[in-house]
Amino acid sequence: MRRSKLLGLGCLLLASPLYAALKPGAQAPAFTTAATLAGKPFTFSLADALKNGPVVLYFYPAAFTKGCTVEAHEFAEATDKFKAMGATVIGVSHDDIDTLNKFSVSECRNKFAVASDADKKISKAYDATIFFTSYTNRTSYVIAPNGTIIYQYTALSPDKHVENTMAAVDQLAGRAQANQAPVLTEPSLTETSLTICGRSAVYSPPAG
């Protein structure tokens, strides 16, 4: 009886939206941690990654579980599109680096890095934990190069995480392009159209 009650409580917690993820506009907590790409360990620094553009930071419960495998495949398929927009993808879970070395090859398909948060300091800093469990929640963030969180999405289903973060990165790229648009200045005095007393004329300044 007690076991069934505990199992029921666990299912309830996993099914319920018990989270308090960081909101857009908040500053993303900086972190450095062990990570792996294509089975090759390295040290990942959020600050360094942001120097190259926006970062898609996604937390997932555990490597090699069904939903996390599906999500890894989808991010792998989308990695080239994220790169084309200047974005870095990094997945984070509580798994140890040995497990992630294998996961980065077989499920991430050597396309993007995954990082270890064995002590859960990173997931706690990002409010990406499932209450009363040892698991990380399925929470995705898009972080602008200035370190500001511009998008957050939490859902245990992996279905919309890639689609939604891709849209947020695309929107950020669009805003960046708009800010870099050329500023209109006064026309140069090479050939200027004038309207004088209702008649159009073309003024060309004298040569020299």
C-alpha cells in the first residue's frame, strides 16, 4: 500500500507543472562545467559561448530515456539551422560525463554538446528542477549575447522545444538585422529630383 502511494505521488509530481523557471528579461546565471561533443570531453563556459552569439540552453531529465532521446534527435536535426543563425545549442542533465560521452555520439549524433550537472547547481540556478525528485525538468532557454534570457519554455513533452527555441532565435536574429539596417541620410548631390511650383525637375550639380 505504501509503495503504491509513493508511486502515485511520483507520477503526480512528474505530470504536474511544478516549476518556477526564470522568466524572459532575467539575467542568465553564468556557469562553467564539464561537457562533451562527439564523445570528446571539454569545458563549456556560457560566457565564452555568448561571445559567438545566442545560446539555446536546454535542460532534460536523463540521457537515454525515451523523451530525452527524442529531444536529442530533434536538436541534432536542427543544429545546422541554429548554427546558420549564429546560435550555440547545449543540453544539460545530471548525468555523469562518461554517460554523456556515449549520449553525445549515439543520440546527439555528434552535432551539439551536452553538459554534466551532477551536483545540480546549474539546474537549481535556472529553476529547472522537478520538485522532490533528483531529476532535471525539461526546460529550454534562449539567451541573448548580452546574457539576457529572451525565451523560456517548460514542458515534459519534448515535442515543442526545438520548434519554439528556433522561433525565438529567428526572432532575435530579425531584431538584430533591423538594428543594423542602414540609416537614411540626406541624398547626395549627384542627381536630385525636385518639385517646383507643381512641376518636376531634375537638378544635376555642375561638374567639378
